[in-house]
Amino acid sequence: MEEEVFISAHGLTLEGRLVPGTSAGGAVIAHPHPLYGGSMDNNVVWTAHQAFVARGWSTLRFNFRGVGRSTGTYGEGLAEVADVAAALSFLRQRCSGPYVIAGYSFGAAVAARAMLSGLDADGLILVSPPIALMDMDFLPRVPRVLLVVAGDADSLCPLDRLQAALKARHAAVELAVISGTDHFYGGREEQLFRLLRDHPLNLLATG
């Protein structure tokens, strides 16, 4: 059962939902764009949450500043880096590692920027990073990327541009492509669930 939690984040309070795991490991899940209706109740966020619960991990999904009952205002994807850090700090107090950040769309961009800024998570999962909507030229330099997931019909995350960005990395990272899928994963939640539940997530071989 999910527990309603509130997370302190540099003078703000973030609304979240926590599920304690049955084994070691924890995942913070970051939601899509606040200005386009994104929240922790998004279908992809919920699917990722369910997949990590099925792995036996603790999960923490939360609302970025200005969303739902989280205080503050939209920070253009920059101020939200502190929200991810606060969520990870909260999760560390509730479960043992390893700790993974899983971000979808806007949440993927923010999580990637957080890792580039030195966030001490063990790994990062990016679901449909919105490279056609947000500046993500830094993607090749983001450390500890475990897995990137995208649809093959996603205009906000074009596969050719995503593949080029990943090819520029000094360490290879797996790109899992879900066929017939656009940016929103409508009707493709089961495929995404199975992928995130079953992927080995080699936490020792990321770069």
C-alpha cells in the first residue's frame, strides 16, 4: 500500500507516494512536463512504479514543485533538479540501495541533468527523453545511464536523434525500442511494465 509522504526540498514541500519494498533497492520516479498536465499520476509513471514494486524495490513517485499539493512554482526544468535530489535523499532514509532514478519525458530531462550535476544515485533510467522539446545536448555526458526506453513513433523523442546522442557517449548504453509507440505509451503500458520489471539493470557496468 502506498503511503502519502511530504518531502522537504530547499524551503518547499513536495507531495509524494512511497511503497516500501520487500528487498533491497529503491527507485525515485520523475513525471512528465508540469505545464502539459504532467504529474505523479501519469500512466507511464504509474507503470514504472508498478514494475519496480514487482521487482521488490521501494518506490517513491512525487510531484514536482507547483504540481498537485507540492508548493512552489514551475522552474523550467532547472530548479526541479533540486526536487529530484530531495526525493532521493528522502528515499535513502527509508530503504537500502541500490538507488535508481527513473524519469519519463520532462522527468527524464530533469533526472539526467541531476545526474550530470553530481546526484549520487547508482543508476538512471530514461523513458522517452524529450530531445525535440527540451535542450538535452548534454545527454552524451550523463553518467550511470542504465537503460533508455523509447517508442518508434515518438515525435518528441525521434529515434534517429536519440541514437546519435547515445552513440556519442564514451560508454555504450542499451536503447530498448517499443514498436508502434508514441510519446504517451497509450495501450503500450504492459510492454513497458514487462521491460522495466525484467531488465537486468547492470548497476556495475554503467558509464
